[in-house]
Amino acid sequence: MRLSAFYLPLLKETPGDAQIVSHRLMLRAGMLRQQAAGIYAWLPLGHRVLRKIEAIVREEQNRAGAVELLMPTIQPASLWHESGRYDAYGPEMLRITDRHDREMLYGPTNEEMITEIFRGGVRSYKDVGKTLYHIQWKFRDEVRPRFGVMRGREFLMKDAYSFDLDAASSRKSYLKMFTAYLRTYHRMGLRAIPMKADTGPIGGDLSHEFIVLADTGESEVFAHRSLTELAPPPADIDFDSDLEPIFNAWTGQYAATDEMHDAAAFEAIPEADRLSARGIEVGHIFYFGTKYSKAMNLAVDAPDGQRFVEMGSYGIGVSRLMGALIEAYHDEYGCKWPVSVAPFHCGIINLKAGDASTDETCKTLYRTLEDQGIEVLYDDTGDRAGEKFARMDLICLPFAVTVGPRGLKEGKVELKTRATGEKDEIPVDKVAAIVSDRIRSAL
Ligand code: P5A
């Protein structure tokens, strides 16, 4: 992409109402634009990152055997009357009346709708043992939307729902999602710690929040420090194998949000291992048994008679993750995207647009990199060099190649690696191979 053709409206001033760094940077770097409280337009740069996050989430859901579908954002209220949640949900639900006076709503979540869909298509116990998911916008009329995409009113969520015949198979489905989540966050360069969460009336130990540690996080959390050092499951993990050992490794040590905090159990941990911190909830998974299947009559014929289907639901805050990523990766100049979610892999700065030799070198480099599948943002504008550098730092691509007439006389360009700040003078005919090597090894 040539910068002259891209839409990148940077802000000079730091917006006054943005209190945390991710919100400030997303506005300043032209990724996001507020349309109403907690409602944002995703500008091209932000949209590219959002799509990358979404793609990783999707790949890991598919790898775990979940099946994608797409449900609408608008739902009929009748589904929620059936489950009994229409009145219980309260003012967070955006209720709408259509022209025929039918009660509708903008979905805050999809347990009811997916139960209705599954109910319409299964009869026998042989039809269950499935997990369905979608990645769709949700609306929750939060009292205090804040911190940009962290607590929005409209936000993008991946929500999966499992359907099983009995509690033991439902636990297996839960463990698959649990394992997939560890991999998902890891691939984005994030360490999310699963923490015990409130299971409500269902009981048991099967509800976890996935928390990324960050000082600006809204959740107060307590954990055994060793959980910050555990290795994530490998890419070739067999989801049909026994996942209990992974679950045990990650849940065997104390980790809880403040709602579930047990001060005595935490005090029993040696002081040096006690971690008391703030965090961002980037995912939440639940086992809720037959709560919705009973309320909405989702039952299947089994050899021993009719059975209500056992269910669980599994959410990832896709748009919130973008905020969490910037909180985790930034410095005083701007964002420092991990390669896997960067809006572009590499920038090219032409220090003297209009100069025949820099123009030609940039163009060739741009084509060579793009031909290798590398996503390039080529700053071909006539802006001052200082402005170009600051802009590249602010939007912060993992790699930037600077091409200027002085270096070119010796056949060299400069390659900057954003994560380390390291700058190398590199022969112009080697730079494409080096950049593509570094990107591939980082992915
Ligand atoms: C699980 C999937 C659910 O809604 N039903 C379907 C269950 N869980 S949840 O914890 O309420 O939400 C799942 C994740 O969505 C993100 N999230 C938000 N992101 C941005 N702004 C919000 N207002 C918001 N509310 C929830 C969180 O990451 C949460 O873990």
C-alpha cells in the first residue's frame, strides 16, 4: 500500500478524554474514531489489526474443531422471554421496536439464539458433540463505557457454544476451548492467565476468565507467580487427546479475580510467589450444563430416553484484545506491534521523493517485498524526513527500511527493527531477503 493512497488521519494533539495509553494511541495513530460513547469506527489502520486478531482467533477455533457460522446482531425478544433472561438482563440490553411493534434487541450475547438454532436441527444423541462459534458485533449499554475499545458499548466478540450429551463430554469440550485460548493469546504475543471465575448457580469449577496483566486493567487479580512462566500448548497439540494435564498445569496453582479471591489460600503461598496485580479480561468461558436447554427445551433422544443437552459458552473479546495488545506493546513513541498482528509488516521511507534513484529503489523494493507476501506501507509522500520517521514510529510497523540518496551512493539502505530499536546498514540488494527472513521467523 502506498501511503499517498491510504487513509491515515493522525492527530497531533493527544485527545484529552483518553485516559489510557492504548486509547490515546488508537486515536492519535488514526486507527479509531469515536461516533458516540463506546461506539467507534475502525479506520483502515485499526481495521487491519482487528482483522489480524480475528484471523488468529478463527484459526485456533477451527484447529480445536469448532465450526463457524454467523448469527445476526438483531434478535427477536421472544427468544429471551423463553429463556427467562429478557427481564433479568436489565438496562444493558438495547431494546428496539420494529415498525410492526415487534420487540427486538441488539444481541449482547447469543446463548438463546444458538439454542434455538441447534434445537431446530438435532433429534438424536448422535447429532451432539459439537461446538459452533461466530465472530460478531455485540451491544451492551454499559453505564460507563471507557478506555476506548476496552469497555465499549458496541464490541466484537468471538462466542462459541458447545453441545454435548453428558457432563463428562461437556468437560472435554470445555478443555478444548481452554487449550485453544492459551494458544490464541500466545500467538498474539500475549500471556493470558486463566483465573477461577464465578460459576453462579451451576457450581463446580468450570468457569475461567483469561486475564492479561496490565496496570491499566479493570480487574484486580491474585495469582501464583509461576503461572506467568508456564509454556503454552504447542501448535501440533492433538485436541482429541487427553487435555486434562494441560488444564491441571494451568489451574493447579492459585489464580483468581477479586470476586473469587480467597485471601487465606493466597496468604498460604510463599510471599515471593504471590502476585497481586491488575489485569484485562480478554476471554471468559463457562460451563452451564442444562440451564438453557431445559428452559428452551433442547433435548435429544438417547438410548436411555430423552436428555437435555449439556452446554457451555466461550467468549473472546476480539476488539478489546486490540487495546490489551497496545497496553502490552508500546513505548513513548507509539505502538510496537508483534509481527502476527501488525497492520503492515514493513514500512518503506523514501527520504527524497522525486529523486530518480530513491524513487526507483523504493518502487523495486516495494514490489519485491509484496511479491513475497510481505505487507508493506510505502511512504511515498513529499513530507519532511522528520515527519516520516515520527509517523512510522507512531503507527509502528515491526520493520522499516529507509532509502536516502546518501546511503544509496554506497548501495545501502537502513533497516530498523522496531521491537529492539536496532538499526542496520544493509546492501540494497540484500534487504528484501533479510526482511522476509525476519518476518517469517517472527510469525
Ligand atoms: C461467553 C460467550 C459472555 O458473554 N456468552 C457468549 C458469554 N461472556 S462475557 O464475559 O460477558 O464476554 C466475553 C468477553 O467479551 C469481552 N467483553 C467486552 N469487550 C469490550 N467491551 C465490552 N463492553 C465487553 N464486555 C465483554 C471480554 O473480553 C469478555 O471476556
